[in-house]
Amino acid sequence: MVGAIILRHLLSVKILTIYFNFIILEQIQFHNDSKLTYFLYMMGRAT
């Protein structure tokens, strides 16, 4: 009984960790994409 509760808790923590990591990675990726877009935009203006 207690083992099942602990197992379920660990599973939910693992899912939350993966979920938050995914969100953070998405934010970083979006930030990098916007920087790249801005860089290409500035290069386009320079030429």
C-alpha cells in the first residue's frame, strides 16, 4: 500500500520534472530563434 503511494509520487515527480525541463528547453530554443532572426534581419539591413 505505502509502496504504491511512494511509487505513484515518484512517477508524478518524474513527469513534472520532464514537463518543466521541456518548457525551459522550449523557452531557450525560442530565445535562440528570436536572436537568430534578429541577427539575420540586421545582416539583411546592412547589405
